[in-house]
Amino acid sequence: MTSRRSSTTAGLTRSASHAQETDDSASPAEVSGSSLNHSTKMPPRDDEDSFRCGKCGEMKPRSCFHSWNRGRGFQSYCKDCDRLRNKSRSETARRAWATSEAGKASQRKWQRKAYLASPKKFLAHSAVRYALETDRLVKSPCEICGSRQTEAHHDNYSRPLDVRWLCRRHHADLHTRSRKEDTT
């Protein structure tokens, strides 16, 4: 029985010395098996001014990371990856709100308020939305600049499907000019 214990002890000693030899020859990243520093959960630094994004893995300058008052002082994801993550989160939250009972009640309240403020305007916008959905009306490029992202402008709300197609910028300019004319 004693010989068995000594051989087990000898086996442990051999494996420990082998691990020590391996550790001396390998770099710290190779020993850990990962490129992330697990003690701080931050991306590794390849030089003083650039850092690796924890999401996309690209090396980027320090200015591409949001500051954070933990760890090294900046987030592990670059601003581009963080923006994409936040965008998907907000879209998911918006869809969840719109389908909830509270969201539906809020939408009905807003629609009623808009209808009471200007019934002709509300009905004209609803008619355009329905005509677009049923393909009775087709969007056209902006009359002024030719942009493909357009909005319908009503010169007369009593003719709901008689619209001018304008981009957001030119539509806002038209309304600004019409407001200035109304005040003078």
C-alpha cells in the first residue's frame, strides 16, 4: 500500500513540474486559452493607443470606446457595436410596448386627441395611409430634390388623395414658409 501512495505522489510531482515547465515557455494568453483578461473582463491592449473591441474584435483607438468609470475607464464594446446593440434593444422594447394593453390604450388616446384637434387633417392622413397599403396610391420621389424617402403633403385636406410628395427637409421648409406667410 505504501508503494502505491508513493507512486501517486510521484505522479503528481511529475505533472506539477511539467506544468511549471509549460508555463515558463508559454505566453500568458496561451496558458489561459483566451485572449480576454478574465480578471478585469476588458479587451487586451496591443499598444498604448489602440484596444480590441469585445464584440467585433477589431483594433480601434481609445476614442472609439465610451468612457466608463470601472476597470480601465472605458467600455469593452466599441461605439459602433454598442450603437447596434442599443438600437436592437429599443426596437424590441417599442414593439413590446405597442402590443401591450397600455401601449394600445396610449395609441387610442393619441388618435382621439389628433382627431379632435383637426378631423379633416386626421382623416386625410388616414386615407393616404390606407391608399398606400392597398396600392391605390404610390409614393413618388421628392418634387424638389428627387429623394426617394418622401412624405405626403396635402395642400387641401378636403381632397385627401391629392398629395404632393416631398422629402422631410422640403416638407418642413414648405410648412415653415406657410407659417411665416400666415403671421404676416
